[in-house]
Amino acid sequence: MSISGQLLAKTKELGGLGKVGCELGKEYRQKNLSHEYKTYSTQVMEDEVTRSVAAQLSIESADSVNFDDFLSDYFAYLSPEQAQVAN
């Protein structure tokens, strides 16, 4: 049976596409929760999370530009003035 045929059959069986999505979500959640890392241990991954969050906090606390100014600078290339400078 084709993939679309399988989906249609499952939709009819469970009574709606939303219910199929919920079932698949539960199934994939269980698979992901039971996943064992192949290269790194769980401890190595958890240590990396801790290191990464600390690094992010350090970078963000050192940032002196407010978000509005950042956006203004980031999108400056869209302004007509910048287009003329480029030409």
C-alpha cells in the first residue's frame, strides 16, 4: 500500500488526521526518549548543554546593543540610502 494509502487508512481507523498526528507524536517521543547516543555518552552531552548555556549567558551579558538598534543595523541594507551608497 502506498504511503498516502497508509495515511488514509490510519486516518479512518483513528477518526481524524489530528489523532494520527497525536499517535505519531507519542510514538516518536518514545523512540527519542529511549535513544542511546552512539558517539558520546549522555554525561558528555549533558556537560555540553551546561557549557553551551553558560557561554550563551556570557555572550548575551556582554552585549551592549539593544535589540531595536541591532535590528536597525541588521536591516540597514534594505534602506534606500544604503542602496544608493552601494551603487
